[in-house]
Amino acid sequence: MEIVDFIVEGAAQRSISPLEGEMAGRPEGGGSAVATSLGLCGAGASRAATPSVALGDISPSRGEIGSAFAITGETAVDVPAREALLDRAMGPKRRKKSSEKLRRGRRPSEGLAFVARDASGAVAGTVRLWDVVLGEGGRAALLLGPLAVDPTIKNAGIGSALMRHAITEAARLGHAAILLVGDAPYYERFGFSAERTGSLAMPGPYERHRLLALELVEGALAGAQGTLKVAGRKLKAQRLPLAA
């Protein structure tokens, strides 16, 4: 299990109750329909300003859940619940994805790790964004994932709300672009496309047509090329207890 020793501070909490049915995208490499390996939200923003997305205008769905949910910054206390949720939603093969090479041993980007909590405070969904660079010495960007929702909660709009919150916060913090590996027909609705990723590559096996991107600043990916490389803060090594 990944050990994370940080707490996201200053992330705005947003109540979402109840939300439209969503999360039809499949995860990178297959898996549950309610979990996407890399998923994003947003309104296709093209400037370094908070995108026009609002959680309050999401309509209830036929699969409406009466309980309220809230999106908050992830804390160290959430790690066990988050890892268990990812195992249920995505299975053990999630750790073998190419995107994992860009996350292993690193912390998420500052202020960009979130969980959705149900009325009892339990973790019902998770999303995290990671710092990367586009090629050797290239420009900075974000890689989003994994995004997952508890498989027992379907059509509640939690995944959609997590995506919108994540992209809104990424733009607010001044990031220029977000990348993901996912199904274009699903993520196009959030402004993602493969239009500017043809000269970019993941550090491992992946389907090229599923490498998508969203510019938060117009022209941020113009001319970008090379293999994505890690750029995030390293996790602190665990201290082993001294022998008696």
C-alpha cells in the first residue's frame, strides 16, 4: 500500500447532493465502468482562469441517491480507504499501468488530491493530479488519475463532480494543461482531445489514441513533444524502528 505523508490544505469543500448519473468511461486497460484510470472534468477552458463549472446546477438522475456528498482535500487519514476503494473499482492490475510509473514514489501536485465523502464521512470517490514535464526539459503539465468511485454507488454523479472540482482547482492554481489516458468519446465532453498529443508519449505501453489533453491556457501544448517524465515532489522515506 502506498504511504502518503501529506495533507492537502486550503481546498474548498463543495457539497453535491444529489447528482446526475454519469461515469460511463472505462478505465485505462479495462475494468469497472464506474472507475476511470485517468479522468478529468471541466468545461474545455482555454485560459488561466477558473473554468465555468458549477456543481449546484447538476440535475438529479433516475438513479438518484438521497445522501449528500461533499468533495474535500484528501488527508493522510484517507489513504487506507482510498487504496481499498481503488482495489475494488479497478482491480490489482491498476499498479501495472504506464501512468503508475509517473506516480510511484511521488506526491500528488500540491493541493490537487481530493475525495468525495458520503453523509457519514466515508470515502466514496477519489481523484488526484500529478506534476509531469513534457519531454526532456519540457514544459510543466498535470497528469490526472486515478479517478474512481465506489462500485456500489452508481449513477450518483460523484465522478463528474470530482472531475469538475479537480479541473477547477487546477486552473485556479495556475496550471496550464492536463493530460490523461482514456476514451475520447467519453472525455471529449469535458474538452479533452488527442489533437495536441500526437508528439507526446507515455513511459510504457499505452494506446496512442487514448492519450488526451485539455489546455487550461490557450496554446500551452503547442509544439509539445517527447515522453512524459515525473516532476512531482518525492515521498519521504519511511523511518524504520531501531532494533532494541
